[in-house]
Amino acid sequence: VDQLEAELAHSERLASIGQFAAGVAHEIGNPLTGIDSLAQNLAYEKDSDIIQMTGDSIIKQTRRINEIVKSLLAFSRREINTEANRSQFALRSCIDEAIGLIKLDPATQSIAIESDCPAELYIDAERQKILQMIVNLLSNACAASSPGTTVQVRGCKKDSSCLIEVIDQGKGIDTHQRESIFEPFYTTKAVGQGTGLGLSLVHSIVQEHAGRINLDSTPGEGSRFSITLPDAITDTPTETGKP
């Protein structure tokens, strides 16, 4: 069963990478164009200060490309379900990375994503799986939203637990759909537009962390997914396991 879940999770990540592909080309294309222009101008520069500034700019743009590629490679890799993968990390860095990945999808460019999570909130969990959970929830929220609307993702401490919420202003989910929303291969999207694995994997990840997930949705007004991870809060600000 664990092997099957791992394969499904990997398939969902690869499906997400496909969605991000056009955005990646755009994101990498911009700094590449900048590097090309800077390099061409560098051949005619004599001023050492300008040469130094140009070189620094090229390095900065190169690092930007590297971070985009590293983020996608980390998100696409396989993860074996073991307790050893748990680590202490800042939840906000995970949320920020998820938003960065989601924004590589051209379909999300017209939707604002706002985050609210204290920098000092560290949790003990499997970072890669929490990242995938947030990516899946944000992806669904953006898909359900109209251009010009806002999706919110929040993280906060609740007693000894961590509360993560993803809220959209989209079309909402009907009552009869809510009964099956976490089942594998069930999707509210049109044929060919969804794998039907996203929320099933979210549910599986929450269960692996002994947590619970709640859905509050009103048709025509939006949805709120709330995830509670019990005993996840840590007072040790040592971030490990980051890709």
C-alpha cells in the first residue's frame, strides 16, 4: 500500500510539473535575456566599476535560474515514506516555496495569492509532503477562482498544534461533491484537466501526520480547507531538510 501511495504521489507531482512547464520557460527566459544583454554590453565596457556591477548582475540572474530549477527538481523527486524524513523547519519558508511553484503556472498569473504565517513558527513534519500538500491545495484553489480574485494561505500555532488554512473566493463545492472530494481519482474538473489525485493525496498526507482536515464551502462564495497537525509545533528553530 505504501508503495502504491508513493507512486500516486510521484505521478501527481509530475502532473503538476507539466502544468508549470510553460511558466518555467517564461521565468527562465527573462533572466536569460538579461544575462545575454549584460554579457554583450560587457565586451564594450572599460570602466572597472561598471564591469564589476555587470558581473554581479549576471551572477544574480544565474542564481535565480538555478533556484527555479532546484525547486522544481526537489518537488518532482520521489520520497520514501519513513519517519526519518521528518525534520524541523519554518512553515513560512515552505508556504513561500509552494506559492513560488504555483506562480510558475501561467493560469495562476491573474490570481493573487496572499500568505500569513509568522516567521518564528517551526513545525516537525515531513517537509516535502507538507510542501506537496500546500501546492495541491493552492492549485485547486486557483483553479476554482476567477481572475482578479484572491487566494489566502495561513499558518498559525493553535495550542500545541499547527493550523494551516487555504481559502479561496471561487465557485465553492456542492454538498454531494464534498462527500467524495477526498476519494482517489474523483475530480470536479473537466475531463483531461485534473488527475483526481490532488485532494486524495492531501488527505493521505494529513493522516500520515495524525492530523485532520476540514472543508467549509459555500457554492458561489468559495471554500476553506483547514488542516490541523497535532503536536507539530517545535521550539527549536533549526531548519533542516530544506531542498
